Amino acid sequence: MSGSKKHIRTQSAWAFDTATTTVAASQMRNALNNLADTVENPDEQSRFENEMDSFFALFRRYLTDKAAGTTLDWEKIKSPTPSEVVEYTKLEDADKDATNLSKLAVLKLNGGLGTSMGCVGPKSVIEVRDGNTFLDLSVRQIEHLNRNYDADVPLLLMNSFNTDNDTAKIIKKYQGHRIRIKTFNQSRFPRIYRDSLLPVPTSYDDEVESWYPPGHGDLFESLVQSGELDSLLAQGREILFVSNGDNLGATVDVKILNHMIETGAEYIMELTDKTRADVKGGTLINYEGQVRLLEIAQVPKEHVEEFKSIKKFKYFNTNNLWINLRAIKNLVEQNAIEAEIIPNQKTVNVGSSEVNVLQLETAVGAAIRHFNGAHGVVVPRSRFLPVKTCSDLLLVKSDLFYLEHGALKLDPTRDGFSNPLIKLGSHFKKVSGFQSRIPHMPKILELDHLTITGNVNLGRGVTLKGTVIIVCNDGQRIDVPNGSILENVVVTGNLTILEH
């Protein structure tokens, strides 16, 4: 073959991949059967075997996709049609018509740990505002909804094996509240070695490090397996509003609920305008006449910058989703949901050495293409307030927002402006570091951009306006004194102002 000729996969390369796939699949099947043999309790064993069957289906699909290649054909990607993306402002006002609440259940994805923010235990118990945790706020929102409309909307929490025990203890405190809380667990899948593609655990009760929760795409299967889906249908519930446990803007919106019931859509994804901070978020596209979610991982390398552009893809997925329960049941029973697989590379300690492992995950948003009448609704930015880092935590704790019945409301003076861009350095990565350096929230109503790096401490009653950049070099310290007003400034070097 001459060097200039485009490389085309030869028949022999394809055959080699197919043979490799077959061998890897049969080795995995044997390994999973051996794992199942280590379960002693018969009921537990049958549940575990079902779980491993689901994992094996995912693994086989991963091998097939890898052999075939999964990036989309860029030329076929089109912007969604007007009927596939609807503006929230065009939806009919709900007024007081909340009769459809009897058809609704709310689900919070509660599988994540607070480890990235230096916390132990479920992320949902990190304190966010006025002594309330994420979970407290979710409970208060739904309790207010039930009281206000004389409704009985239940709250479901999808836990992972990492968060289940702690959550069970925590929710006891809501027993006297006007809210029904149910929990169920998502699957526990084995991590696999990156080189041999075999499972890390050798027995059912191997340590936690050997297993992983397979992303929120596992929601559909787990909802059915746990019996919770049938239980909701039996109560006359038809629609599930799903959101991330750490998104403080994801409150029940009767306007979207009514729109979903009127249009008969089986799936609605809330989208919001992309800003510079969201360039990696998934977006809705039309692909071969079908609505799909396009994630950055599916974009061919040469088109990544185009994907990030705010002009071509204006909206991104907030992961606030409204899904028809009966449609979920039908699709799961037909094994029809094939969400794109996200291979997540990790390292774990096995014995005394670090090993590269893979965990195969799926995202709940990617399943949109399997549902009838699925479309996006472009919602105000206020419905997307996730807290992934301490920079986000500063935003939601600040005077930009006030708390009303468990929901964060934006101060009216900020209406129409995008939220300030906040970047805190590694000294603020953990909640403990954040709290010790910023014990009192600064006033940021007029802030556009804040960057703080290094050993910086803020006093009480500090006001930040415009663009504020504070950079402290290694070995130095900057103390911003009580009552300081910093507006459009860059502070560097060493600064300690003593009060008299």
C-alpha cells in the first residue's frame, strides 16, 4: 500500500477483531460464572446472577462497539428541528392547574460520594446553605409542593452501594414530614483490568475497590429490577422527573409536566444556554432523522473545537429529565435500551501495586433516542445549579441567591445576567480548606469573574465586584481584611493588614 492511500480496514483486520471479541467475551462469561459460584445465599445468588447478566450484555456491547468504532459521522449531524427543541417561554402557563401532580414521582440520583470535594459519605449530605444539605433541600421542596397543592408526590433516591447505608440512616429524620421517601440501589458491577479485560473481583464479597456503580444510565434497569417501577405504576404514577442530587435548580415545574402530558412525549430533556463554562456538556442533535444526545466522547478529534463552539451547539443537557414510566417498563422488558458506553479509566490498588482498570458506564440522557416524541425544552439557567466543586459551592452559598421553601432563587438584580465565573485554586479543592479560608461568604452581587489561587484567606464582610484576581505565590500568604471592597483588581504577592 502506498503511503498516501487512506487506510481502509482490511477483511483480515476485521476478522482479527471479531475473533478477539469472541475470545474476550467467552473468558468474561466464565469469570462471571465463577464469581456467581462464590455467593452462598440462594436468593442473593439469583439476584447477583441477574446483575452479572446485565453487566455481560454491557461488556459484549463494549467489545462490539470497539471493534466497529463508535464515533458518529460528522456530516450527518444536524441541528434539532423546531419541534425537537421547544422554548420554555412558549409553554402554556400552568396557573393553579396542578391536577397532573397525582401522576408524578421525583427521583434524585444519589449514588455519588463527596470524595472529589474531600468529604466522606454521600455527596447529598454536604451542607449547602443555612445548615441544610442537598437532601434536606430536596425534601423541603417536595414537602412544600405537597402542602401547597395538597398532593402526595413521592421522592425516590437511587443510591449506589457506596451511599446506601449512610442514606438509610439519614432519611430516618424525615419520618414526621409530609413526604414519602423510597430508596433503591443501582447495580454493582465488577471493574475490569484494562489489559486482560477480566474482572478485578475474584469473589462476591471482595472489597469495595473491585466494584463500581455503572453511571446513571443504569436507572432504567434498576428501577424495574427493584420493583419500584411497578409500585409507582400501581399508584397511578405515569411520569418520573429525574435530576442529579447536586443540582439545586431542579425543582418540580408544573408547566413542563403539563406540557409533557399534553404532547404525549415519552421523554423530555431540559436544555439550557451554553456559556463558556459548559463547553463540554452534551447537546441534542438530529442524527439520521432521530433526536440524540451528542457527548464530547463521541466527537471525532478534529471536530472537538466545533463541538465546544457556542454558535453551532447553543444548548446543553442539564440532566433534568422527564420520562414516561410505562415506556421505561416496555423498553427494559424488550432489552431495547442501548445507551452509548462511556469507558471510564481508573487506577486501583491491588495488593501493593497500582493497576489500570476500566469501568463501563452509561448515561441516562443517551437513552433519549429510544423514546417516542422525545424532545428538549430550553429552560432558564436558574434550573441548572450543580455543585461539583467548591467554586460552585461559593456561588450557591452567596448573596446571589436566597432560599425559599428549599429552592434557591436568584436575586432579582441579577436577572438576565449570567452567573459570575468563579475559579478557586487547589487550596480550596476540599470543603474543609474552603471553609477555613472563606469562613464568611463575600458579597458578590456585582461580581463577573473571580480567580483565587494560593494561600488566601478572606475576612468577614468582604465585597467583590467586576473582575477580581488574587494570586498568592508559594510560601506567601494573603489575608483580605474584614470589610474590604475589591473591584476590578489583581492582588499578588504578600499581604497581611492588621486591624487596630
